[in-house]
Amino acid sequence: MSEKEPLTTEPYKGVHDYYPQDWATVSAVFDTIRATLRTYGYEEYQASPLERAELYESKTSEEIVSQQTYTFTDRGDRRVTLRPEMTPTLARMIAARRRDIPFPARWFSIGNRFRYERPQKGRSREFYQADVDLVGLGDARGEAEVVVVAAKVLRAFGATGEDFVIRVNSRALVNQAGASLGLSTEETTAYLGLLDRKDKMPAEEFESAREAFRRNGTDPLELILARTDEATDAEYAKVLDLLSQWEARGITNVVFDPTIARGFLYYTGLIFEVFDTNKENPRALLGGGRYDGLVALFGGEQIPAVGFAIGIETLVDFLTTHNLLPVSSAAPTLFIGVPGADDSAPAQALADTLREAGISAIVYSGTKSLGDQIKEAVRRTTPYFLAYGEEERASGSVKVKHLADSTEEVCEVAGLVEFLT
């Protein structure tokens, strides 16, 4: 019998393996997002990545449903989809407990999403995302809050208003423009899809595609621009009011951009996307908008909602470009070396004492010399090393080695906790 070929170590195409240090960095980003959102009263929730396929088939974009979802039939003959986005799940959960939830509800969730698309920079088949939603507030205060919160998340990492720009549009404006030109609802939806793909196609291809939506030489985008130039459109006045509200709260990098479309079909009002001002990162960092009709798909009265999602990969790219990525480490704080086999148990006892005080520590478990133990600690990127043997136990003091610069300090064993914190 021939031997089987060894299994490949490569992950599935388009997904990432996060080794400990990689995950420590991503986790530090998660922590900053969580801390910021909680200061605004947002509560974290979570749900399974498995959903009924029909959840996405009525209001998610056609491109995502038909080309990008991971959908299969399970052993119970049910069609199941790995979630490509979180908003429909949020709407389902809100609808299920609508009588018990105090509104407005401020919820957020951080987790993985799945889309079958061509892997490229900032775009993977499995990706992590933070979804932030304000449910139950139907007026402009909702849009005013979530855009401020989105900006504050970026500022929490040290970004300034010069590092990113917030581009806003109104789905209602686009719908009105389409209706004014005589476009059907389906045609206006198709036009929105074209706008959403605008940056993914050559300029001449986009201009050619616009011809199908022109009426008397004008398409919806040109009509919106004409109306805003005249400053007579009532829906545009709402956008102007929001711009003044954001400016009053210190968010001055918001601009009106009628080419912003957002691909999801459930948006009903204001939509927005945030872009890095550095041209090295041309993709949107985050985006969102108002979606007042989604919860009602599950029955009952309509519950207004507005929110946004921020992709962790694009955020990390943004933070890296601007030298704002949080410094983090997966390594323990202290590596305790043992001069001999009889020193292992006392060293473990010392480590347990430190752990109870919240200090992460590991004890060497092999038979190598102290010199080799120090080399292992360096390889693990552990900040501190100390040897704990009979001499140290007798004296009640240890030599703590700073591995970054190989300097040493003598420290009383009783003072180790204070020294390491």
C-alpha cells in the first residue's frame, strides 16, 4: 500500500490563519472598538454564523446572494447560509424580542462573516467586522449619533479628521430622482447597483452603462446634482441639517457625495461611507445608513434603525498606514527559568502566586541550561526572565533580566508583583 500524500498546511483560499501574535494585534483593535462603543452605551451581542438562506434573499444585494454567499442544504433538507453580513441577523433578533427590548436599543457585534469573492487586499472570503446599530430612533438624531460614533471609533486609535473623510448621500434622494425621471423601482434599484460598482469598473464602462438610465439626456445622479445646486430639494435639506449637527459636535470632515450608493437593498434613507485620505487605501473603511423596513419583514410594526459596519482588515490597513496600530503582544510577561530539576516545583509555586495577582508567567519545563532557557524566552518575545533556584529561595531575591536590552535588576521576591506591574 502506497503512503498517502501529507495534508497541505495551506488554509482554504481567501481566509486567514491568525497566529498568536497576529491575533493579539487584531484583539487589541477589537478591544479599542469595544471600549469606545461602550462609552456611548452600546451593548455587545452575538449570534451563530449559520442562518436560513431566505433571510438574505429579500433585502440583501443580488450580487451577494447570487454570487457571494456560502449556501448549502443541510441533512434536514434546510437551505443554510454562512452569514455574509450581520444586519439581517440583528433585525431577526430584535423582531423576536421586540416586546422585551427597551428602545432605542444600542447594540454592537464583532465577529466573522463569509463571502465567496475574489481575494485581494482588504477583501477576503472570511473577514472580521464590527456591526453597530441604533434601533428604535426614527428621526435625524439616529443618523447624527451613528456618524459621530463611527468617527469616534477611528479617533480612539489616534486618527484625526485629516486622516479620513465621511461621505454621505440619501437613498431617498436617489429614489426620488429615479421616479422624477420616470424610472421604475426596479430600474432605480439597478442604477443604485451601478453606482455601487462605479469604482470597480473602468470610467468608460461606467459612462456607457449610465446611458440605459438617461431620460431626455439626464440620469438620476445628474438630476440630484442639479437639485442640490439649486438648494431647493426638501430631502437634501435634511442632509444639510445633519451636516450642521455633525459640525456642532466637532465632526467637520463630512461631505455630501451623491455617488455613494451602498449595495444592500434594505437602506431607506441616509447612507454613508468613510474613506482613508491616503491614496494607498482606496477602499471604504466603514459604511452604513438607515434601514427602517428590515425588522418589519418578520411581522409587526416597523421599527426604525440606523447603523454601520467596519471591516477589521481595512481598519488594520488604515491604522498601519497612519502608524496608529495598537502595540500588543501574545507573549507572557515573565519566563521563569529553573537551574535544576528539583527547582521546578518551587518555580511553579512562585508562578502561581504571580498569576493570582494577574501576571502572566510560564515556567521552563525542559532540561536545558539557563543560557538556553534565556534564548527560549527571547524567542518567545517574553519581556522578563528570572531564574528561581535554591540560591534565590535562600536569599529571598531574584535577578530580573530585561530581555529587550539584556539589563538586570535585583528584586525582592516579595516585591515581584509591584515590579512587574
